[in-house]
Amino acid sequence: MPDIRLVRPRANNLWLWTGGLVTAALLVLVFSLLFGDPTEAAKQRQVGARADFGADRAPVIPVVSTPFPSVTALGERDVGRLVRLEGWAESRVRGNAVWVRASDGRRILLRVEPPPAPGTALPFVPGGRVVVEGYLQRIAEAELRVWLDSLGVWLPRPKPSLKFGDLPDSGFIRVDSLFIKTFYVSVRPESLGARR
């Protein structure tokens, strides 16, 4: 059987190694204080206008609006999309909202949010041309009904069927698809003065 002996060294060198590392760190610190840190950027940091942040940043890409007729099937991914709505006002302005018939025949609610300054008239008249850029937002059907009631707008209703559960005819479904009931266009008041 092999003879294994554990021998403990006579002197412990732990304090010697610790002192050596501390001395080396102090030498590096003194060297960097005297001769500067070679890893630091050569340019001195500036604040405010002297910082010249524009030289280091990419130019801002302008937001391009999507024409409303090109957004055919509205879904959750369209919330917040900037659209260009061209059409005609079909109601009077009530509570900073108006019912608009777009150029592709679809009807959608247009709201000015936040409300403009008191005494500011919105440039929408019944039958007048509407050209705005706004953001698509979700709306609950109950809230839409309240707005349509305030605006005096009636949505088409299907003819009564012979029995419960019958689907409306295809003509009504085609007409009903022109009325957008789950989205509205939110327009900022400052964008109304800069219409193109």
C-alpha cells in the first residue's frame, strides 16, 4: 500500500502575495494619474451645445403616413398607425368628433384629441372635404354607439329574418362592412392647421 504523507509548509506566503498585489495596484494608479489613462477617449467631454450630439447621431427619419384606403383589414397590429384620411364629413362636429366617409366608401369616426383650445372651431362641415393625418385607435362598440348617437348617425340594420339565428343577406353584409365599428382616427389639434 502506498504511503501518502501530507506535509504542511513551514511558512505561509498569503500576506506576501496580498502585499505584492496591493503594491502593483498602487503603482498602476500612480502611473495613470501621472501619465493619463490610455484607455480614456482623447476628446474631452463637453456639455450642452458644445457636446455636438448631432454630429454623432443619425438624422431623424420622417414619419410617412399610410393612405387610409390601403389599410384594408384593420387589426390589433394597426393600433397607433399614422394614416392619411381623405374623405367627406357626414355629420356635424359634436364634442370634437365627426363621422367621416373615406374616399374608398368606408365610414369611420374621427376625433380631435386632446380637445383644442376653447373657442377654436374645427374646420369640418357636413359634406365638406376632410384631409387629415391621424393615428388609428381602438374603440369599444358601446362607446361608438354613444358617439354616433351624439353625432346623429344611424348604422344600417338588417331586415328581420324568418327564424332566430338566420344570417343577414349578402347585400347587408357588404354594406355593413363599410362601417368601421372597432377603430377610430385620432387627430392632434396642431396637425389641423398644417393640412396638405
